[in-house]
Amino acid sequence: MRIIDSVSEMQQQSDAWRRDGKRIAFVPTMGYLHAGHLALMQSARKHGDAVVISIFVNPTQFGPGEDFERYPRSFEKDIQLATEVGVDVAFVPQVREMYPEGFQSYVEVTKVTLPLCGRSRPGHFRGVCTVVLKLFNLVQPDIAVFGQKDAQQSLVVRRMARDLNIPARIVVAPTIREPDGLAMSSRNECLSPLERYRAAALCQALELARKAFRKGERNAAALKKLARRHLLKIPGLRLEYLELRNISHLRSVSQASHGDLLAVAAFLGKTRLIDNVRL
Ligand code: PAF
């Protein structure tokens, strides 16, 4: 696997692949890779001739007081894991390469960024879209793979790609879970053993609601109440949101339908976790 840390080298590599008619599949990450990321890379491998990942903890998507400094990092292990799954290039730019002196251009997607994570993390999706568009411009992917765990992010990126005529196809791969159901996330590493044990409650709560939906419950308030009641029993868990939204525009629904998104965000200690299921 080749490691590239300069913007111009990344562009040259992508240009060369494109000249050779190779299809480029891309997985953007912030590193601290786990099995969820590796599944995205395996999916990328199926879609492309050349697989690129980026490892870049993007400062513009963290708000003041958020966990940019605390975000876990493990460069050597990441490189080893990416090599093992057959990634061709790891693009690992420095912050000053991505945001040089004088940087002042940002991408803003509007409506779909307002609810859920956008409400509690103003500016987050502006940072995500800006860095993803920059990465797309450098890597020039035919396909980019994102995870369903970040359901709103995937939707926002799809919207941006459609609105700004970005040629990459956006593929969304399923959430990979720990044996107790906890969605894999780099942030799980920040949990204490007790918080880690309690974190499984997020997916248990979503599953309770999904089971009720399968049995015929369609009232959104009743479904949310079921899930919320489970979460409120967990000591130290601070619920940020638990919402049922339609999947195309993230509009709030009062009657649940197949395919709707039930999404949750909660803090355990200082660590913010998100998860979701489709009904
Ligand atoms: O999902 C992530 O890890 C990040 O938001 C992304 C897409 C790599 C942009 O920094």
C-alpha cells in the first residue's frame, strides 16, 4: 500500500489511474480503523479497480468544546489494517495541506442538515461537506463508500453530490455491530468499561421499537416512547435525540412507514454515540 501525504501527489496518482481507465473506489475516514471501516473498504474493493482511503481528522467538522483533541488516533495500526484488506493508497494529509493559510471556502447543504445531529452540532455538516468535496476533488472517485451508521451524513453527502453534479456514485454500506449490538465506532474506544457495557442500550432501544413496528404499531409517538423508556433506565446516559424521520428528506413523521429512520444520539459520560435502524 502506498501512503500519500501530499495533495499534489494524490492528484497525480488519481490522474494516472484515470488515464489507465481504472475505476477508483474511495472510503473517507478519520482513522482509528475498526471492523466497520474495513467492511467499507471491502465493499469499495468490489466496486473499483483501485481503492483509496483517506485518514484525516477533519477539524472543521468539530465544534468548539467538542472532542477534536480527544478523538482517538492510531496511525501505525490503521496503516497495517488498511494494508491487510488490500487498500492501494492511504491518503493522509496534514491539516495545513487541506486548510492552508487564507482558506475561506465552505460547502453548505441546507434543509437535510438541520434536524438530528445538525441541530446539536451546528456547522458539523458544513465541515463534513467541505472536506468530502475537497477529498473528492483530489481522489476523483467513481464510487465513494459511506456507512449507514452515519445515516444523516450519507444522506447529506448524496444531496451534495446530486446538487453539485459530483460524478461519484455514493454507496451506503450496512452498520457493523459488536456481538452485543453496539454499532462499531471509533468513539467506542473513549468509553469506560461500565459505559461500554451500558452503550448496548442504544441499539436495544431501537430494536424494541422496530419489533413493535413489525408487530403492527404505527404510531410514531408510541414507538419513540418505547425506545425512550428503555434508554431512560440507563444510569449516566444523557439522551440528545430519539427521532423517527422519513428517509428521503428527514421529515418528522407521526405515522411510521416501512423504511423510516429511527435515529438516536446520546452521551455516556463525555462520549457522544449515535445509532439508527430502518423500520
Ligand atoms: O464519517 C467520518 O469519518 C467523517 O465524517 C468523514 C466522512 C471522513 C469526513 O471527515
